[in-house]
Amino acid sequence: MAKPYYEFFCPVKVIAGHAALEHIPYELAALGSKRPMIITDKGVRSNHLLAPIEAAFEPTDVEIGFIFDDVPPDSSLETVQAAAKAYRENGCDAIIAVGGGSVIDTSKATNILVTEGGDDLTKYSGAHNLPNPLKPFFVIPTTSGTGSEVTMVAVVSDNQKHVKMAFASNYLMPHAAILDPRMTQTLPPHLTAMTAMDAMTHAIEAYTCMAANPISDAYATAAIKKISNNMFNVLDNPNDAQARLELAQASTMAGIAFSNSMVGIVHSLGHALGAVAHLPHGLCMNLFLPYVLEYNKEINGDKIADLLLPLAGADIYAQTPANLRADKTIAMLNTMRDHLYARTKLPRTLSETGKVSKEQLDDVAEKALNDGSIIYNPKEATFKDLRNILEKAW
């Protein structure tokens, strides 16, 4: 049933396929850009992932103005200021982000400074504080997980104050997301698994949380099916370009879904654990997903039951009695996590991370209680509820 009222918004052009990179110069030229700057990190550059992008520009009039490769795993205000300085000094007129979440966030924030001028990013933090559209901006993801290439959010650390600053504006959305399997081909197994489960969580929370709508549901369920059908293929055959492309598309579809329907307690706990124990976001998602679904089941068991079809396929769905489908969905996710642990050692519990102590759990629960994602969870949660989920995930 359609909601009485909802909004759905995704203005990002998606350019996907086995020669998607070759289209970038023409897309930039159509936006009037002649000197884009590439923002990336040392890992992407040392893995020679920029080579096919640079080759795409050679026969065209568009030239790469500068390559900024100093983005750390956790981006900061200083990094953004340095990137903006390089952009101005090299007369660039567009930004191409090539990387994972940190690179994309850095690029979004850099675009604010080069459009608005000055060096003070802090005055634009928060929601909808950007007065004008930004410079042409393309994103080429090198992982299949964050979905940042289609979201209006960026997070940058203020190292002086030890806080993460969030920026949210429709103007932060890229003009285009380019999905090319060459860009995720070298992703190692543990990162492939972690980012795929990040995308899986985005899709599942998008479908099962309170702001879900019919259009976001379509994207979410399609993403779940693609991840379920292709994740283990990629782990068995890392060079399977078609399966890599399927995961990249699933990540983008999950990103479109959750940026329109929000997420819930898996993200609240994940954000909190990331802040306390400095663990990667995708790993945190994998830790909490089945335990939160179990917690929510009495409220939205019917929606969790729906997910058995894209997750397990028509045969298993048909063979499972309707009243057992929600439990079967959770069991399937647990089996999936067991297989990932066996292959890539992706932790399933807090204790398996080796980085979390029981003494930190109160702090994690407290921070999760104050995280914005908790608002959209279908079942209300107290500190004690969150503490119980953490105990189950121990």
C-alpha cells in the first residue's frame, strides 16, 4: 500500500557498464568542464586504478588539471583545505572522486569550498546550509558498499575538536556516478565482503524502517537480490567483471534506497561502535544486522519476511510457511555471515573483532541512543534495549 505522502529524490545520473569510464570526458564537456581535478588516495593510485581514467582523457580536449591523492582513511578539515588549495592553484573547473567513502566525502566538502570560496568549511555544516549549486562533480566508487555516490551527505572530522562534522544538502549530490567493474577488480576479499554487507544493511534497513516508500522498496529489494546472487561469485572469482558490476550496481541502488527512506538501529549502533572502537563501518553493519532484525521482528516481522524472496530465491520462499519466513530471513543472513567468516574472517560478533571490551558497551549504547538513525527504527529502543542487543552481539 502506498503511503499517504512521501518524497523520493535522486538526480544523480548513473553511467554503468564495462566501458563506463570512457564516457567521462564527454559528460564533463557537456557540463562545460575542461580541467577536472581527480581526488583520490595513495592506495587507489598505487593499484594503478587511475590508468584507465587517464587513458580515457587522452584522445579528448578535456585534460586532468591535477591529481590530489592525499586523502587519509578518515578525512579531515585540513585535507579538504589542502585539496581546495590544489584545485584553485591548478585552475581546475570540476571534481572527479575516485575511491571509497572517505575520498567521496572529502570531494563533496572540497566542492563546497571551491564553489563558495574561503577556507571555513564549518559554517556550511548541518542540514541544507549551502546557498548555491556546486561545481560539476563525478564519483567513481572503488568499493561496492557506501552508496555515497548517490547520497546528499558528507562527514568530515574536525581533528582539533575531535568531532565528526556532517553536511547534508541536495547540492552535495554528484552530477554522475560512474560504475565500472575495472574499479573494484583489485578489491581484496575481506573488503569485498565487508562492503557488500554494508550495502546489504543499507538495503535491508531501507526496506524495514519507518520512512520506507514504494519506490525505495523497489530499489532496496533489487539490491538485496543482486548482493545475494553475486557476493560469493566475486569471492570465488575476483576477476568476474559481470559479478563485480552487479555488486557495484547493488551498492548504488541501496544508496538510492536508504537516502530516501533512512536507516535504523543497525546504523545507530554501528556509528557508535565506530566512534568508540574505531572499527570500519561495513564491519559494524555486519556485526549488528541479524540481532537488530530479531529485536524489531515483533513490530515489522511481515517486512522482514518479505526479504526472504530476494535473499534466498523463489524456491526457498515458497517452501517456507508464511509464519516462519521472518525467522528464515534472519537465519539466512546468519548463514551468510558464517560463510563470510570462514572465507575472509569478517567478524560476526564483538568478541571476534578483538578490538572491543565489555567495559565499552555502556558507552556504545549511550552514543547509539543519541544517534539520529534511531528515530526511523520501527521499534523504540531504550538504553537497556540497546545494551541487550550488544550483549547478544558479544
